[in-house]
Amino acid sequence: MRPLLLVVFTISILSLTPIPFLPPPTTSLIYNIFILYISPTLAYLIATLGIDGMREKLVGRGLYGMDIGKRGTEREKVKVPEALGVVTGISHVVVLSLTTYLCRTSTPPTLPILLSSLTSILFMLFLGFTDDVLEWGWTAKLVLPTVSSIPLVAVYDGSTSIVAPRFLHPLFWSSPNQVLTPLSEALSSLGMTVYPGSRIGLIDVGWVYGVYMSLLSIFTSNCINIYAGINGLEVGQSVVISCCILLHNAHEIAAGVESAAQHWFSAMVLLPFLTSSLALLKRNWYPAECFVGDTYCYSAGVVFAVVGIHGHFSKTLLLFFIPQIMNFLLSLPQLLKVVPCPRHRLPRYNKDTGKMEPSMYSLPNGGGGINLTLINVWLKLWGPRKEERLTLELLALQVAMSAVGMCIRYKGLGRGLIFEDEEL
Amino acid sequence: MRPLLLVVFTISILSLTPIPFLPPPTTSLIYNIFILYISPTLAYLIATLGIDGMREKLVGRGLYGMDIGKRGTEREKVKVPEALGVVTGISHVVVLSLTTYLCRTSTPPTLPILLSSLTSILFMLFLGFTDDVLEWGWTAKLVLPTVSSIPLVAVYDGSTSIVAPRFLHPLFWSSPNQVLTPLSEALSSLGMTVYPGSRIGLIDVGWVYGVYMSLLSIFTSNCINIYAGINGLEVGQSVVISCCILLHNAHEIAAGVESAAQHWFSAMVLLPFLTSSLALLKRNWYPAECFVGDTYCYSAGVVFAVVGIHGHFSKTLLLFFIPQIMNFLLSLPQLLKVVPCPRHRLPRYNKDTGKMEPSMYSLPNGGGGINLTLINVWLKLWGPRKEERLTLELLALQVAMSAVGMCIRYKGLGRGLIFEDEEL
């Protein structure tokens, strides 16, 4: 059923279609042509050639794995090359490096922003690949992404104000004149500013916003890595998220928002990422001819953090991560070791039925339960199914949840609660 | 004779001593304290802890080598962890990432320059580590460093003019009135500017300067990698070069040159690099308890290219690379396969004498000769010697050649030939 992959491809290409019809980001023709056409094409070509060229080399150097989801079939013993994310990563950073040269005279200046993005992406690529080879401990997995987000925070030039949710307003402003409360006075001594008389509930959180950006970057890097384990899911979800962000960018640019330049920046970083991911998806789709590795998961996560932060739409970004957030919350008891956490939590292949079933953890007293991941819960809810169908259903869930996210963003469902204005 | 290592340490520390007495780079006290004291200390501590923590992990993951220079001794079978440059690299980029945050408001703005440097260093670290694991071909080793230098070129804000050597002046200016020659007219159609009437011989080479910077970056990355193979030489030469550059920076800042800010930038990048290298040298000194890997050689090379380019002293930089240039020129026949090139060219250990001897290549007709490296030529010239003594002598050569380089730079030996003014 490999042709089903065409569905994913078609949706991706459709998400790109509005972009060429939008007002161009600058007056330089070569710059626009590069961003819209050359850079995505180049990234796709480098990734395609690189993946085919590197597969044997990776196996030869011991970077391979057996597909646990194929146990009991004749594919069980096939050495599947691992960490192919290194190739898509290289194709992405090579194209972005070329972009820096074109950006050096752009107005408004995007060069520092692009350089800080490249720094963070390269840092996470390096971290991801060393993790694939050396297997870092949890400390390194939390500390290094934090450090890698510092350059992003250092060049962040957007607002550091947030809109407090309505039900929290009484904490900061005493009605009826929106006078500051003692709590607000206390906050100001910590470097934050609660604006007196603000009707929408504006608070400049200052350095706390930097902490938030770091946390966002840690979250997006790790949440893709733990929502994984079946063929095509890691890349598939990244492709869906990229398409949603690109559609959001296209919508905002077409609507002529003030922050159009930031949305163009997001498209500039995402387009080559999307096309190189598509090249990887072709080989990672069921039955996988290669694995993507932590290299891909980490670098994909940080790409989303980068565009969310520098595109000034980090809250909207999280609306496209609903399944990842659900999976993270579900996983918390196992991540925090409240419930035993086996090394692998991916579903179990039943060779008699040819279908995937939820995998279990066992307690010392003989009890146990299903491993707490969205994949296992999905299998528990709807019954065992074949691996390819499972991937497709989870990607459909990703699309459906992103649609819900878009409704929250555009149809005013979140207005007054989270968003007054995305800029704030 | 490990105490001899103290010599190298002492010289390194001495090279740092003038720096704290120089005029501070900006008015922010915390920034100065961070650059001069905290950042080098932090890099040293992270590297020291990291090296000891990672050694077993690297061996466990198959990243180790046997020391070819110990064949026939009881050390022959010891698994020496490889690619420890990954640890010094991480300590360096972590410290530089922290520095980006302090630089975000500095005057003049150093943030874009620092970010482009971080990008290049990370790119080469990633390339180096993937090379240690995957062993790239020659194409990748030339193309990827070129790409990694693009961000450096993109933010380069210095002059792109060079001073033509005196004996070439008649090619560009016809005497006696320094009128442009037809060649100069032709160059201007290629985007270069030969200044009419220029007495010192000024030519603005424009984009060609970008090509030069890329080539410099490729050269420095690879030349350390091919001047290697005996315990402590890769890190030792990098430590000596760093010390020479720091002394040059200190001299220029103390002399109050216009480009003092650029020299401060160079010190900011080099200080943590030097201290993390010293931490590595302790373990890599004879008998080596770890190898540094291509990761270290590439990242050290690009660090020097970065400070040379952004410090605006790229020609002076090359004066500290005389042994590397000699080794490169010597190696050319073998690199270009005019003469057969075996996989390893490092000298051979003679277990009877306990000394190193030149290694040989063999021709199909039974002939042969010594492998064309500076190390082998040194052994041929002065006879076999113990590995530790060999390293110390080659490092002494590095110091002596750098002293010659400094004379060329400061005592006017190169004036009129290469330098009129370092800025040009």
C-alpha cells in the first residue's frame, strides 16, 4: 500500500501552493526565486542522493538496527540503517548556509536571526547524532538543548509581553480601575512589568520569556522523539506539522499582518526542511528501508521551535502539537518512573495476525498494564491493526487535531483566553 | 617524562598573562570578567569532567583505536578511546553559546559575528564527528567545509582590498603615473577594483576575497588533520598556535590599533578553546590515554580560520602555520597520488630501540621511499628518537617558526611584500 504515501505527498505539496502567490518578501528577484523554488528543490535532491549513498556506509560502520515491529517475519534479521536524519540534517543546513549569503543585505535584516537558527539547528543535529552513537544520559538531553536555545534567546527581537488569561486578571489588577495588586508590585521587583490600566491584561514578563523559549525548544525537541517507534511516524508527523505551519504562514502573509516578514522567515527555514523530510519519508515509510534516529527527531523539533520563536507565533505553534502534548502527558508517569518504564515502549507485532498490539510493562508483583503512549492507547481503543494503517491513522489524527488548533486560532475559540493578538 | 608537559602549560599560561592588563573591550564589567576568567575556566572544567566521563562510553560504543606507535609493546592491545575532540568541542560551543547572551547588547555589535563563528564551528564539529564515525570521502571533506564557511563570508564586515606585491605592480599599473593597464580594466568587469594612482598597490578584489576566506577555512581545517599521528601533536600544535594568536591579539590591543575590537573578539573565541585544549592535552600526551579524532582537528582548524577572518588578520594567521604549510607542500605528491599513499603515514615504532623511525611507501617495482610528511622528514634528518621527544621537538619547531612569523609581521621583513597595513 505504498501508494498511500501519495496522500501525504499530495497534502504537503498542496500546503506549498499558496506560497508562490503571496507578495514577495523583498524586492530582490533572485532571493525570492531561491527561497521559493531553488532551496526546497536543492534540499530534496541532496537528501535523496545522500540517503541512497549513505545507507550501506551506515550499516558498514555499525549504525543499524533490526525492526522490532517485524519480529517473527522474514524481515526480522534485515539490518536497517539508522540515523538517516544526519543526511536530511546536512541537506537542510547546507541550503540554509547558502541562504545566509543571499540574506546578507536583506531588509529587514534577517541575517542574525537566520544565523542563530542555524546555530541551534546545528547544535541539535550534533547532539542528536552523538546521541545515536553514544547514547547520552537524561541530564545531557535536557542541559544541551537548553544551551542550544541561548543563541535564539539572545537575538530574539520580538515582544516579551503576554496576555494574561481573563480568569487570572483579578490576581494582577484590582477592579474596577485596573489598579495593580501587591502581587503585580512584587513581580516588578523581579524584572517583570504588569501594565496598570491594561484592559486586555498585558504583562511584560521580560527574562521569563527567555526561559519560556528555552523550555519550548526542549519540549519540541523531545516530544517528537518520544512519539515514535513505528515506521514513518517521526517523519510523517513532522511533515504534517510543517504543512500546518506553512499554511498558517501563508494565511498570515496573505492577510497582510504586520509580522509578514517573520512569517516569510518561517517559510524560508521550513520549505527546505519539508522537502528533505519528504525525501526521507519515501525510505522510512512502511516497510522502512531506513530509520531516522534521534538525529532527525531532535533536529526536527528544534526547527519547529526556531520558526515558532523567530516567527513570533510560538503559542499557535503549540496548537499543531496536540497529539505530541497528549503523548507527553500520557508518558509522564513512565518518564518520571512512577510506573516502570521498559527500554522500548513501541507496540508489539503479533506474527499470527500480522497486526500491532499494545505493548505492556510488568510490575514486580506480577501486575502490569499497557505502556503509556498515544500509540498503545490508540491500539487499545480501536483494536490491533497493521503497522502501515496505524501510522496513517495517527497521521490523520495529527491532521484532525491541527484542524482543531486552527479553529482555536482563527475562529476565535481561544480569543480572550490565550490570544488577543498573536504579536502579544 | 610527563612533567615536560608542564613546559607547554607554562608557555600557554604566560601567553594569557598580558590580556587581563589590557584596556577592557566594553564598559560592562560582567562581560569582561566573563570573557577573561569565567569562560576559560568553565571550558576547562567541562572538558576535564567530560573527557573522564566519556572515555569508557566511547570504547563501549566501538569508538576506539589501537595506538599504532606502540606496536610490539604491552600497550599495543589497549583500547584507546577515539574522537575525544567531541568533548572539547561541546565545552567550547557551550561556553560560546553562553557568550552570545552576554554579547546581545555589546558595542560594537559582535552578536552576528559570534553567531556566524558558532555556526561554522558547529558545522565542522558535526562534520568531524560524522567523519570519525562514517569516514567521509574526499569530496565531502572539501565541499562541506566550503559550505560551512559561507556564513563567515556572509557576515564579514572588513575590507576586501589587498595590497599587491611590489613585483606584480607593473601588471596592474603602468608607470610612471600608476595608470591602469588593460588587465586592470578586465578585472573591473569581473567585479574587482584596481585603484588608479594607488602607490601602495591597492586592489579591491570583492567576491574573490570571499573565495579566499573559504579556501583559508578549508586549509586550516585540513592542515592540522594531516600533521598528526603521534601522541600530543594535534592538540600541542593547536595550543602553540592559539598562544601565538593570543600574543598577537594582546600586542595589537596594547598598541591601540583601530581594530582592537576585532582582536578582543579573537581572544573571546580563543581563550575557552585554549583551555579546553589544555584539558585534552593532559590525556592525549604520551602515552596517550585518548585520541582526539578528526572532530578535534577540524574544529581546531575552523576556530583559527574564524578568528583570522573576523579578527581581520588572516595573513598574519598564516605566519603561525609555517610547519603546517611545509607539511602540506611535502604531502602534496602523496595527496595527489603522484606517489603511492598508504592509509597511514605516521612513523613506525621500532620495538628493539624503543624509538620512532620514518615509515615507508613501496612502489610496485619494489622501490619506495619515506612517506612525505614533516614528521618523517624530521626523523630522517635527525635520526630515530622516542615518541615523546619527537612531539616536543616538533612543538619547539612550531614555536620557532612562529617566532620567525612574528619577525616577518612586526620587524618589517614582510613590509612592502605582503603587509602595508594589516587592515588592507
